[in-house]
Amino acid sequence: MLAHPVASRTPLTQSHQSAVALRSAIEICELDSAKIIEKLRGFEDARAASNYSNYVEPHIPTALFALVLMFVVPPVLKVFFFYVLAPLASGRPPLVIDSKATGKESSEGGYDQSSQIGAVSQSVKLTPSQELLVHSDYLQTTPLHAKKSTKWLLNNKLPLSSLSSGMYMLTLLECSTEDPIVVSSTKDNLSEVGIIELPEGAAFVCQPRSLVGGNFERDRPIYMSKHWHIWSLQSWLTLQLRFIVFHGPGRLLIKGNRGIRMETACTARLLSQNATLGFSANLKYANTRCETFVSYWAGKESLFHDLFTGSPGVYVYEEVPAVKAGGVTSFVDRFVDAGLNAFGI
């Protein structure tokens, strides 16, 4: 056709007949290609339908069942916890973590019945025989001549508790003069710091994750003891199997959300379990169910309230417990918190 462009368009010539035959062959090929493509598409659709029926359809009932469980199980568990488990725990006799403790813990201002011990920042003065162990996120200002070193764990005998509570890679300070060291959160604008005085013989129950640090004599470093209560039904019902006790003499620096209060246990008072930061180890510690199911159902109150009796002794709590956002992340956080709480961390 390209060799004879005029002859291929002239009827009855050999070139024209060849051109017509070539066009017919091209049209037949195009039709066959379209049929082949259509058949291939049919094969793809059939294979996709087969994959759906083989791999997706069998799992639809399981997925629907899991979706139903997500909406049904949490309310059922809340009803079970409130009306079955909580009354059992409320009826148990109180625990005494350490009956030999003196219960003479106090704030720097003294031994008041109720006092605000939290502040955005705290000034700590060290004598030449003392040292301050503090989390680096709470170290605001230090004297120029202060000697600093790193302490990898809060307690070398409790490595897992130190790591899981975040009390690792701490700063250890020594100072030859009584110049103030300012302790304050450098990252959380709602966090406050409180100081608890532990005289000789005092023992204070506190979770390590509530700590900022401690101030102790150099020759008598921080001493912690573990107290297991695995044979107590109350401990299992409230998921508090182990308590960690800090012994005096010394001072504990604790953190709380927007306010920290210390109260004496001279009269029976209820306190939300989510807010408790610590208490004297000699107090009688019991749990009672929160008053109304609706507030527990809505997440406005924790299931249990703490009850401390048996003065002398104090308990410490934060005024506004941190509230986490809802969703899957919150469920995972609550699960992790429950595990840490069970081991007193």
C-alpha cells in the first residue's frame, strides 16, 4: 500500500484487491482481540468472586460476632463488677501493710489534719551529708557547684519495678552548701510536686510511678520493701497483690495532677481509688464500692473508694486524677495500668 498508494485506491487493480484483503484481516484481528479481552475480564471477575466466597464469606459471621462482643461485653462486665465483685471486696476486713510503722509522716509545714502540700515547684536544700535523687524531667535549676551523677535505677534490687514505673536514668545530686535545688516539671504544665517527710521508723506505701525522687542521707540510701498479700481475697478483687513501702528517715518527692493534699486518718473518710498516691503503712486500708452505678457506668467514678482508718497516719491524694481519652488506646492503657497496680508499681 505504501509502495503503490495510487494503485491501491484504484478499483479492479491487483494493489486495490490486496489492500481490501489486508483491511479485512485487520478487522478480523481486532474483533478477535476484543473477544479475547472480554473473556479475560470474565475470568478475572470469576476469580475475584471465587476468592470472596472462599476467603471472605466464611469470616463474616466471626467478624459480626466480634463486633457484637465489643458493644455487649463492656456493659455486662460493668454490671458484674458493680453488683457481684465490688460487694465482696467491700465486705472484707481491712489490710494493715506494716503494723510496726509509726505513722508520723508529715509535710514540710507540719502534721495538720488536712493540708495542701503540692506546688508547681519545690525548693529542696541539701546538707553536706545528704543527697537528692530526682527524675531528670523534674530538675529545674541547681547550684553551679552541685555534684551530679547518673543513677540508672531507683532501686537495684527492684529493676523491673524501676523500669516499668519510669524511675530510671535518674540524677543524683550532692551539694556542699545549703543552696536550693528547684524541682518542677519541665514537660507537664498540670503536674505539681509534693514533699513528704519520713522520720525514723516511718513507713509510707507509695507506687514508684507516683514518685519524682527522694532526699536521703548519703550513708542511708533509699530503702524499699515489698509486701505481698496474695492470700487476701480483697487484694485479688481489687487487683492489688503487692505493696511497695518506703522507709524513713528521709523525704519523698511525689507528683500529682493539679494539686496534692495530705489528710490524717483521724476520721473515716472515703477517697476515690484513682486519686490515691500513698498512705502510712500502719493504717487500716479497706475498699468500698462507689455509691451509684450510673456514675461508675458513665466513667465519672472509679469502682472502688479507698477507706483509711487507725490513726496515727496520713494518706495523700491528687485533687484531679488524670483522665485519659476514650477508644482502643484508652483500653490498652487501662489494661497496662491494672497490671502495674497489681504489683504496686
